[in-house]
Amino acid sequence: MEARCFVVESGVDPEEAKSALLRRHPRLLVQAVKTESASNEFFVEMICAQTLGAAESGALLARKAGIDLLLRLAGTTQISAAISKLGVKKGSPFLLIAAGEGAQMKTIRTPASWKRLPRGELHRAELQRVEQAALLNAASG
């Protein structure tokens, strides 16, 4: 499983960007969130792995994997709270997340203006968020 995170400029509609990526890659997990949601692609990949694992085992926090990812990134089981915290507003820059199997990820092509999020070791706060996201399954059960 791999994830790619792109910082997308404010002139791009988040829903159109998601839809375009999903049309080309229908098997990927795709979500748009506020740019403040993450600063490390590896952190996002860890959260995506939780969502994709939950999808395989039938333990998603929501009906759709994209909403599950939003909930895990926000650290809540409440959809309205997650949208309030991380939801993207049209006209604002955003972070576009795509996750899936390695072969699928190698074919992703994006505009040159979409900048990849840096990838590095997890910091303490990121590790805590990964743990908190994992614990959401217990909280929702």
C-alpha cells in the first residue's frame, strides 16, 4: 500500500480534482482535506493503511472509505466534526490524498503545479495521531 499527497493551489475545485483522479484510477482511495491536515506524506500513508485495512475487514468507521479516512485524520468518529475540522472549502488550497496498491500508484499523473508533500520520519505528534486513529475503531464499536 502506498499513498501520495499533493498540495493543490486555490484555483482548483477539490471535488473536480477528486473526480478526475477517480475517473482515471477508480480503485484508489481519494480524499481532499485542508492543507493543515498533514505535513508528512508518510504520516498520511499510515492513516490510509488503517482505512484500507478497515475496508478489507469490514470495519470502516463510515460507509465510505473516503469518509473513514477523513474521520481518522481528524481524530473523531463524528462526521460533522471531521468536516468542520478538515473539510476543504472551494477556492482554498487543499491536500489531495490518493492511496492504493503500488502498481496503481505508479500510474498516477498530476499537473506539475501539484506539489508532493514531503516525506519523512514520524514526529511524536504524528505518532500520537496514528495511534488515536487506530483507537477510533474501539470508540465507534
